[in-house]
Amino acid sequence: MLTDVDILDGGKSLAVTLTGGARHRFHAIWLRDNAWDDKTRAPGNGQRLITLGTIPADTIVSKADIKSGQLHLTFAPEGRTIAFEGAWLAANVYDKPCRQVHGWTCPEIETWDATLGSRIPQAEFGDVSSDKAALARWLAGVRCYGFGKLNGGPVKPEALLGVAALFGYVRETNYGRYFEVRTEVNPTNLAYTGLGLQAHTDNPYRDPVPTLQILYCLENSAKGGENMVVDGFRAAERLHEEDARAFDLLTKYCARFEYAGSVGVRLRSRRPMIELAPDGELIGVRFNNRSAAAVVDVPFEDMADYYAAYRRFGEIIDDPAMEVTFKLSPGESFIVDNTRVLHARKGYSGAGSRWLQGCYADKDGLLSTLAAIESECGALGVSEAAE
């Protein structure tokens, strides 16, 4: 991987040339801080044994050599020589053009609309429960598209807890460890009625929001009640393509959300409807008309345009060309990335029955499980899961 190295700026940085001719610069202090020798990192878990304050502020590279594919660097004033793997350096290059477009997404994410069709990530519950490669392929699909289905699960209460256990843990809320989704006489939430629901993200009034939601079907003989999902990231991309100012307004100003439907509960949050990282990466969507509180963080001169942007974003989300629709059968379930994918339900009649159970979990557990399996079983082809 490494073909050449040059010390620059009196040792404050260096440049390495990789196979193919790509040349990348690294700062000496960055290299020293990210060393993987056993004096810097614990061999068992890779955690740092030192703080940045223990590394001399005037650290430079005094000597650099390439030996057997490794970069051997001597750091002064410590006088220590540490080896760096060429593959690790190539994977952690930061000397590259900065992204300029607001709303970019990482390469692992693919946005979609109603044309998604047969690419819906789905698997058999038995397969993902017993085969790590099958589980990784399904989880990679969820990572890519923000949702996925499981078929052939047991038709029994609390079976959804087994779905969460495939990759992590249930996140308990004021709704309990899990909740029932069926018609109630005096509902505390409109989800517990037969009304249709606009596509939305769940619990926008929490900070942080539950990042995953699982819905598991136990009965579904009522007429209607189909589930729908919409890619909030694709909706945000469409808004940006149509009207960059509208996109900027929904990222620049915070909306407010509130829930006070149960005794002793008053949840509030303040976040943009479209959330970007400081470098412009699209990292979240919060959209839930039922739980929207008064917007008070937008200046008077921008409020009319903000509301126009809000309206257009909702119109894009409601566009049938954006939605993927399916009806769950008993033993089937689906999971959504609640920071990205909006879900909805068509109305259903009183005839027959419809009973789903839902719970929340967190995306870090899913991504951790996926990364661990990919690391352990890379040869099994799990990296091709999202294709």
C-alpha cells in the first residue's frame, strides 16, 4: 500500500504515497495521538492509555521509513519509534477535498422512493436468528435503506422483543417496554385508533429520540390498515433540489414538539425538522404534525417562508410517489430508522381485528452488531447485503 514517504515542514507533517500514486498528508501530532502501539492503546480493547496532554505539544516526526508494508515513524522529543499499517493510513485519510453541498449522505446510505420495489430489505425470522451472515445481510439492508421487514416470526405476544434482541436492547419509555397498537375507547395517542396517520417519525418530543422502532403484527383481519414508509432523507433531497432556501430554513431554525397525553408526562424537544452535521451531512429528520408545538424560534421576517417550506416538505412526504406500502400478516414485523424513515398507516374499519405490538430500540446497537459480524465473517459476503 505504501510506496514513498516525505517529511514536511520540519517534521510537523509528512506525506505518504500509496499504490496507484495517491499522495496524502498527515500531521505529526495526529499520527502520534492515533498510534496503535501497546504503550498508547490497550491491547485488549483498543482504548487509549494516554491523554493528548501527555503528548508533547511540539511533537514532530524526526525519521520515517517504509518496512514490510508498514510506516515506521520516530517521534521527537519522545524518541519513540512506532509502526503504522499502510491499510490503516489509507482507511483514515483526512487530506481530501471538503464536501461543499449541504445535505450529503454517507456512501452506506441509499435514498429511495416508491420505485424501491423488490429491493425492500427482508428476511425470514428463523434465518436471521440462526445464521450470522443472514442477520448481517438484513441489518446491512436496514442500514442502507433505513427500514426492513422480517417474515415468519412466531405469532405470540412479546415476540417483538426477540427482534430487538437480534442486535441490541429495548429502549423503555413512558409507553412501557413495549406498547399495543390497536383501537382503544379512550386513547392516549391517536395511534391507538382506527384513523389513518400521516407519515411521521415517532416521539419527536424526546431528546434524544428513540432511533429505531419495531412494529410486530399479531392480528390483521381488518379492512385497510396498510403500513407505509417514506424515506425522509429522499424527501429532504427533493426539497433541496426544488428550493434550496426552503431546505436551508428547515435546517437553520428549530421546530418544537410536545407530548402531554398521559398523567405525569410532559415531553418537549427543540430540534430542526431537517438536521445536518456541522459539515453538512444529512443526519436526521423530525416530522410529526400531531406533536408539533408552536414554532417560536423563527424571526418574523422568515416565518412566512418557513411555513411555506414546512408545507412543501409535508407535500413531498405525502406524495404517493414517495411511499412504499405493504400489509403485515401475523408473524411479520418491520423496523424503521426513526431518525430517517417516516411511517404511516391507512385507516381501517371496525370489522375484523388489527393488533400490532411496538417497541423502541437504538441504532447504535444495530450498527455495532453489524460491524462486529462483518469484521468476524467478512469472508461470508455480508458486505454485499444491501445490493
